[in-house]
Amino acid sequence: MSKKRRLGTDRRPTMMDVAATAGVSQATVSLVLNGSPGAKLSDATRRRVNEAARQLGYTLVRRGPRTVMGDRTNILFIADEITTDPWMALAFEGVRDKAYEYGIHVSLAVSHGDEETEKMILSQMSHMPLLGIVYGTILTRRVDLSPAFDDQHTVLLNCYRPERDLPSVVPGDVLGGRTATDHLINAGYHRIALINGQQGVDASRDRLKGYRQALSSHDIPFDSELVKPGNWEPLSGYEHTHALLDLDTPPDAIFCANDLMALGCYDALKERGLRVPEDIAVIGFDNREISKSMHPPLSTLLLPHYEMGEIAFELLLDNANGRQAGPAQIKVECPLVERNSVKVMAEVLDAAGSIKA
């Protein structure tokens, strides 16, 4: 079995996966796998980390020879926020691991989206031989960078400029919304509800667009009663699930635009005495760690922030070396992670036949 299959996704294992498996921090994993001689770690901890890395098939990417132009051996990663959500940490790790292959060091700074703070960060880093800057945001959104970035090669991660004059890497949320809905339709469900994220957010808009595209391609009429505006939190998933079940014709499947709302959805279904997926199917979006531990484990879509980080580095390297033909936006696919919250078509048809009988 491949290391990607063991993780249940189409991505390679990361240092965060090793840390979660070993029950230690990411910093501890880095110290162990880098063989840091001064690290005060017990032999048991070292063995646990090495065993977790072996089980997952994780290999630390070692620094290679410096193959970039001149002495530009540093990248600055500026994040607008670092929260309990893992997205920016995964994106940073993707940039860092790829940069290590070229012997490039990546520094992390947090600006909280404040222009003056960003100017100060850039001023403090001006003495370093920078290859360029990766600017990342916790939410997929448009950004208006200050003129202080004009003199640096910059790649945008999970964000974009309205002028589209800088290369950017964002998740393919439209395709993700379509993939989730297609999966439910192909499994035999036809009255599919959507508990969407916060209104006015790019991810909510695009996942709804993908949902509607999938319905249209299967000649299923769009029903606005089946679409509820959530806010990414479990409570909204819980409340909107109850509202959906109170409809004259309730849904046979619910697509939650993130896994936290799916968690609340599960609670509401349990209160109603409904089983997942025997009575109703549920699919999420994000592939948070909690999705594997839900009962049953949640089918979901993976947010590809690690891969987005890798691609951002490649764009930055091309940009810095004059190989970028022009500004480009790359949308990275959000792969489906199939678990047990959606029945296969044969099971759905059998259940429908039993009800009719």
C-alpha cells in the first residue's frame, strides 16, 4: 500500500502527519529527523517519531546544492493570519519543503493584514538576499498589496489581486463543489441540500457554483429551499440540518461546505433518529483531522494547501529566473476523499426498493 493510500488522500505525507501520528509537535519531528545534536529529547520520543515517519513513508527532503541565480537563498513567507486552522501551516510547509531541495531558507512572518506591519517586515528583511516573497491568506480572497511589494518578486497563495498582475495559486473550489455534488448524484441521490459557508466569501460563492453546475449537468432542477447559508461553524450545520429535515420533502443527502458544519449536521441527524449513510448521506469539505474520527468517517474534499505551497515556490522560482511568461492563476484540484458517509449506488437503490415494498 502506498504512503498516499495509507493517508487516505492523494497527497504525500507531511511533517504534520508524522507529528500527529507520533503524538508530538512538528518542531520535535523536525529536530529528530534533522538529527539536531543539541536537542534534548528522550530515546523513546526519537524512536516514536522515526517509527511514525517509517509507517507513513515520510522522507525529509534534504538541502540540495544551490541551483538558483546568484546568492538569493532566502524566501519570505508572509501570512495574514496563523490560526488554529492548519491551512497556512500546511502551505508554509509546502513552500519550505520544496525550497529545501534548492538549499533555500524560508522565513515566516505574520502581518495580520496590516499594511504598516507589512512595510516593517519588508524593511527588516531588506538586508537578506531574497529570491522573493510568498504572500498567503487564511481565506481565499482578493488582496490589495501596498507599493512596498513592487520591488520584490511576489507570488500570491490562496489570494489574488483584482488586476491579476501577479501569479497566484488558489484552490479549485468550483470544481470541488461540483465533485462533491457529482459524487452524491452518481451514488444515487437526487434531492441534495447544500449548507454553504459564510455569504460574501469566495469559497462559499465558488462551492455553490460547482453545486449548481453538477445539478444542471444531471438535469436536476435547482431548489433554493435546499440551500442554506451557514457560517463555517458546527452550530450552523446543526440548525440548518433541522430546518432541512422540516421541509415537506426533505433531502436524501446533504453537502456541507466544510467539515465543521458536517459535524453539527451529524448531531442534528442523530437527534432525529436518522443514520448516516443508511437514511441520509453527508459529504463535507476540507478534510480536517476530525473528519476521520466522525461516526461514520466523513467523505470530504481535501483542501490542497500543501500542494499549493509547492506550486507557489515553483512559480516564484520561475518568476525570479525570468521564466514566467506572464501573470497566471493556478487553481489546484481539491481531491475527493471517500469514506463511509455516502452509500454506493447499489445500496441506495436497494434501500429505495425496500421502502417501496
